[in-house]
Amino acid sequence: MAHQQSVAHYLLTCGAVQITSMDTPFLWSSGRKSPIYVDCRRILSYPGARHAIMQEATACLKNKIGRDVLLAGGESAGIPYAAILAESLGNPMIYIRKQSKRHGLNKRIEGHFEKGMHAILIEDQTTDGQSKEDFIRAMRHEGITCAYAFVLFSYETKKLKETMDALGVTLYHLCSYGDVIDYALKHNKCTEEQAKMVNAFIDTL
């Protein structure tokens, strides 16, 4: 089984992906109403799925980044995955807050880093890339070079490509919405009507 289909399998079987209809849509944080909702945080609660997906993630990154590259987890969903990958790859880790602390050292980036170091942003998923852009700009502001990002799941929207291209960032992902829909159709986890609805929705993003 190709790694995309393997990851899609685990995402669906642990309930990280939910597909419905536009009659009973999910409400995204952006305010959009969607026939699909992906919650990669659920993976953390399923040891089998977590282990398998993290093995795929480790294999994906092993030959792409050096041992001195910082794995930068984005608050909050990216932090546990960055920690697991930092351990399996033997790399240093930092994490980026959504906002600077308002006490202590008022840091936005936690962990040890120096100007000129290289980092790869680690997140759970991405839609349009805007939160990724914010994290990457925060690192660059502190003198950290970040030309790569990694997510478990990507919606692969037109806006995402535009955002990453404008930043000069290469985005790696394990699984896309298309992989999930293909797997779901093959294994009777969604209907043809639901698949068409999801595809039509993604085309609007």
C-alpha cells in the first residue's frame, strides 16, 4: 500500500476525517461551512495509527533534512508531532507560539536557536497556508532560515500553493484530501455524491 493510502486509512479509521453533506456541514474556524472536517489531533489518542503515521513522516523527512535542522512545531497541533519527529530523527526542536508570552522573557519562539540556523516548520494540516506563513515569518524575524514546511494532511488548495510560492517555501505532506477521498470511495466510507461535494467545495478554496 502506497504511503498516501496507508495514511488515509489511518486517518479515516481513527475518526480524524469526517465527511458529511452540505445539508449538515461542519463549521470551520474561518467561518466557512464544509462537507469535510479533518482533526489530526485525534491521531495522538490512537497508538497504532500514531506509530504508523509517524513512521511514514520520519521516512519522508529522513533524507530531506540534515541533523542540525531545527524541527519547529507550530502552536498547538504541530508541537507534539515536532517532538515525536525530533526524537525519531535525532534533531533539535523549537516551537512557535501564536503570540508572544506576556510574562517572563516575552518569547514567541521557545527553545534554543541562533541566527542563521535552518528550520522546517512542522504542523498537523493546512488549508490556505496562512497560519504557516505567520509562523515562518516569526522565525525569519528572529534570523532563522525556513524554506521548508511539513504537514500530515493537506487540502492542496490553489490559495495554499500561492502562499507557499510567495514565501519561497517547499511544502511536504503525507496525505492530501484527494488521497482520503480515493481511499474512502474504494472502501465504502463515503458515497459518490459526498466525494463530488467535497471536490466541488475544495475547488472554491
